[in-house]
Amino acid sequence: MFHVKQLEYSVQAACELLQFLLEQMPDSSRSKVKELLAHNVCVNGRRVSQFNYPLQPGMKVTIEKAGYKERLKPRDLDIVFEDEYLMVINKHEGLLSYSKKPTDHTAITVLNRYLQLTHQKCHAHVVHRLDRDTSGLMVVSKSKQVSQKFEADWKGLVTDRAYVAVCWGKMEPAEGTIKSWLTDGEYCVLSSPTDNGGKLAITHYKTIKTSRRYSLLELKLDTGRRNQIRVHLREEKHPVVHDPMYGYKDDISPINRLALHAFRICFTHPVTGKQLKFETPYPTSFMKLLEL
């Protein structure tokens, strides 16, 4: 069953805990809210079950995962973190992040359905995107205001963002930086080693493991250009495995997906100021390639 890890709310005005919970969950019955309060509510990190517990502005009320489930089974993403302002999701490969066409199946349409079913009066907004065939961690906001905070200070808020990829061959040197200028072509992104009026793109890579055919790389971006990692590894003549646009036409790898995954993101919460860190394991299919 798909469920939220936790829901966190900020107290804006003095009140009692039960009344606060009833206001946050207007579509839940009083008995259901009391059931949650008996076992699954924390105030400032401490479990509280007292109905008339006094709340003060600035306190944080958290409903733990065991107490807030909805029967929603999205096939293409997992919610890793959620509070009243934003979500961090693990997007599966093959899912668009966002589309201007409302009929397209995207991470945003999946999340808007989830928000509707959990009776949250808000909509999902893209903070940053991943390519359709790239899997991994994405931040999605619940308001335009929060998205705009990220947009205004992305580099100041996001302290670490890393990918893992499997590429063909062995990178030389094993660790380094790739720099070029990228421009959008008719069908794909074009790269130039010199400034041709395009956008500067900088990728740092580190080899984690190599095998007879492949290398496992960790990559960090100074810039977030479209298809940046895929284009840069192609320019180094070590394209990402199973990349239909920038890879080898005769790619014979047994993996049936693009071997690129956003596995870590760390950022300062733009509203609460908390330092948040999220990390997923390397995909199992990537590790199996290194055994060949």
C-alpha cells in the first residue's frame, strides 16, 4: 500500500491539540482523529496523546506514517518525504516529470491525484525536473510560492545533488570535470568545447567501480542543463548505457532502461529552515551490469 512517511504541520495560533488536528483534517471524522491522536501524533518530536494538550505558535505537529494511509497505488513514483509545504519523491524511469498537456501521465498528475484523495487543498508544482527515462529523487512543492523560493535561490538552498550512472568503457582519468557549452538542436542537445553562445555546463564525475565493459560513476552538476550528463558522457566517448539518443546505436547491454539515476539530494527547507538529506541505494540493475 502506498502511504505517506509523515505529515508535519506548523502551529500558527495558540489552541488545543485535538482542535488543531480537526482543523487540519476537516474531511476526517472526530473519532478517526481521536484514534490518530491516541497513537500516532508527536509535538516537537515527542509523542502526545492528550486531547487538550496546549499548542503555541511555532510548534510542529507530526502525524506519523502508521496513522495516515490512503489507498492509492501510483505505479510510477514513491513519496519519500512530505510536509505541508513540499514533497520529495523517487520518480521511476519512463515517467514524465511534467507536461503542458493535461492529458499526459506525469509525476505532477499522479501527485495531484494523491493530494485530491488525501483531501489536501493544494496542487503539485515542479521545483526541478528529471528526464523521462532518468529515475530518482525530485522535489515537488505544494504551492507556487515555495517553488519560487527554490527558483530564486536554488544554489543557496540545494547543497548537494548527485547522480549515479553506468557508462560504457573506462573513464580516463578516473575522476575529473567536464565543461562545455550546450545548445538545443532540432532533435537533441548540441555541445561545443568553446563558447558559441550556448549555456555553460559543468559536470564533475568520480569512478566508483569498473568492469570489463562498464564503469559506475557518481556525478555532480554545477549547472542543470537539459540532458547535461548524457551529452557530456557522449562527448567523452563513454555514453550512458542504453541511451537511445546519445548512446551507441548498437547498444547490446542487457539493461532495459537508461542507466542514470538521481540518488541523492540535500537542501535547506525554504520555509522551516531545516537541513534535509535524502538518498536512495544505487539501482540493483546498475550493480548487476558491473558483474558482467
